[in-house]
Amino acid sequence: MTCIIFKIFSISFFLTLVHCKPPVCNITSVGYEGLNFIEHKKTMRIQIVHQKSPFEQQINSPLHKHGVLMDWNKKPTPKPRTNDTIRLYRFLDHEFYGKIVIGHPGQSMNVALDTTWIYTWVISSRCHIVDTIGCWMHNQYNHDKSSGYKPDGRRFSVDADGYNLTGFYSYDNISITHSNVTNFSFIEMTQLPKSFLFNKADGVLGLGRDVGSGYKPFFNTLLLQKKIVEPIFSVYINRNYQSNAGGEITLGFADGHHIKAEYINGEYHCDKVVFLRVDPLPYWQFMVDKILLVENPTKKTTYCQQRFPDHSIGCKAIIDTSSSTIVGPSKEINDIHSRIGATKLIMGRYSVECDKVDQLPHLDFIIAGKTFTLKGHSYVSKVTFKSLSICLSALRPAESKEEEQRWVLGGAFLSEVYTIFNVEQNTIGLVRAA
């Protein structure tokens, strides 16, 4: 009798294990035709690693009790590199960055991989540290030390959100993971805003869209030089902020492991990708039907209801892989914070009581008729100081006229939504993340 009971238990346990391990959603799955899910020598996998924010490092520093806050300027110790990965670090609750190598011999730089920028730029050794504080405590590219450097001569200058970026174009080879682009055009920045002093990144690797401006973004150059075969890259952010495994960006393929699969009526069903046409802009902008703050099944507040010339109603949104915040029109973000009982802090940030995070309303993003849900722990992150904790909202009100015109969806959104970018079809695919 005992033996029979044991066998029944064993079979039941085995079936439970089988049910708990969903299949990998791949090219054979219905609805994924046309996507490459095969990793090979002409694809790249970029790993993201979580780091404590500068704020946490400052307040937990042994020097803090003496009023000395210096830990923010320490560089994280990188893990040993392999021939097919580059690790990205998450910093300051909103900054993702990774490492590239420029020139020969190689000069290592930390760069934000940014889908809102087409340009790649790094801080130049020509940046005057006396006049430009933003250059302090950063790696700087010195083209005199690279045999691959070629001068361009053109100047670069852009005004963005009240500050100026100034530099000049250069050519050199840039390595990322196991591949590289040769004779790549990028910008050596010589003037930066003061606020850049507190960033860990030494520049930006632009993953924006090529819209015929004359400048080829990095990923498009990889395709042009046949270092990547498939015209797609995808972004996965690990929703476990306590883990060092922060996620990854894959170049040239999509990873089916990151697509949510649900067990329904005795079998697994992979979530379907919603493909959206993006606007003809240098960043990945698409239409959102509406955004709901769901306090309970009968109490929902609707946002993102702008009327457009074609009579459609909704709002525009862009994906920002360099940030973990969600930026929206100030009136709407402030209303959300009021309804969830958030307290205003400094620098446009808000906090909520940590013991109420699990009871916070859900945020539903309705996109092409599909609902993507963010629960409280997705849009609130915890920062600790010894035995004290503060829970910061990832929602941030717009601070400029430009930001007021759209929602900017960073890591807090991407932690729940796996995104697939297609540079040839000009589409972005959204699917619930595993």
C-alpha cells in the first residue's frame, strides 16, 4: 500500500514539474513567423547587470556619518568578459549602460544603449575639465592613442531639454561583444551639462531609427557591414531588481525564453506578439489606445486620451532602453501620484509607503487592443539605508514641452514587456515577458 501511494505521489510530482516548466516560444509557434529565434555566430547577446544606485551607495557609505559622500564616483568592478557577451550595468534607478571598446589599442568606455538617440558619442580627451564639469570622473577617448582613428572635421552641436551638447565627428573601430564595426562615424563630445558628472555612462550608443538624416546608427552599421544578419534586436529587463541578472539585449535575434507562456486547459500557450508600425521619427514612437489606473474592478481612471487629426484617440509613446522611469504628461502623472497616495520628493521623484506597494492600483497600458499590466512592484522600487527603506515611484512628470507630448516608457515598463525592434519593417513588437 505504501509503495502504491509513493508511486502515485511520484507521478503527481513529475506531472507538476512538467506543468511548471513552460516551453520555449520559438519560430515554430503560431504567430511568430518571420522572426529569427536562432542564436548563431552572427548574433549578439548583451547581458544586463543590476547595480546599487549612487544614492544607495552614498547613504550606506561608512563615510556618510562624517558627512562625506564620495562613493558615487567609484566604477563598478566588471565581470570577466566572454567572447559573446557584454555586460550592462543598471545605475541611479534610471540608467542602463554597458561597455564598448574603441580604437586600437582598445579604450574601454561605458555607454548607455539608447533607443531614443541615433547618434553614438563618447567624451573626448579634448573636453576641458576646468570649463566642463560634466567631463569629470569619466573615461575619455583619446584619438591620438588609436591607430584606427580618422579625422572627419565636422562639428556637432545640439540643444536638448535646456542644455547643450557640443563636439566633433571622428571615425574609428568600435567593438561590442564578439564583433565590431570598422571606420564607424561617432562624436567626440567636448561640452556636456554639469548634471552629467553624476552619470556612470561615458557616452551613448544610439539604437534609434535611421530616417535618412545622413548618419548611420550603430545597429544599422552592423547590418551594413554584415556583422549581423537579421534586422532585429530585442530587449528583456529582469523584473527582479534584487538580482544581478538584470536582463539582456540581443542583436540579430529574439529569445523565446523571455516570452510569457501560460498553462491553460492542459497545455501551454505562448503569448502573442503585437506588432506596431512606428512613426517616421529617429526614435521608436507608436500609438497607445489608453492607460488605466485600476483601483478596483469598478473604479478605473483613464489617461492618454488625446484626439489626433485622423480622429483617432489615444497618445504617443516611445521606448527608452537607457532609463527605468516612465515619463508622462505632468498633469496625468501628478493625478496618478495623488490617487496612489505618493509623497513628492526632489528632482521630480515621488515615494510611497513600502508596506502598501502590493496593494497599489494596477496600471494597464492598452496597446493595439492588448493589455499590458504593471502592478505596484513593477512601477515602484525600494532603496534601503541600513534598517530604513524608501520606495520610489518610477513615474516621473514631464519637465519640458517636448516631454509633455508623449509617454516615455523605460525599464519599469520593459520589465513586464519583451520588446522586439525591426529596423527593416519599421515595426516594434510587444509581448508579455516571462
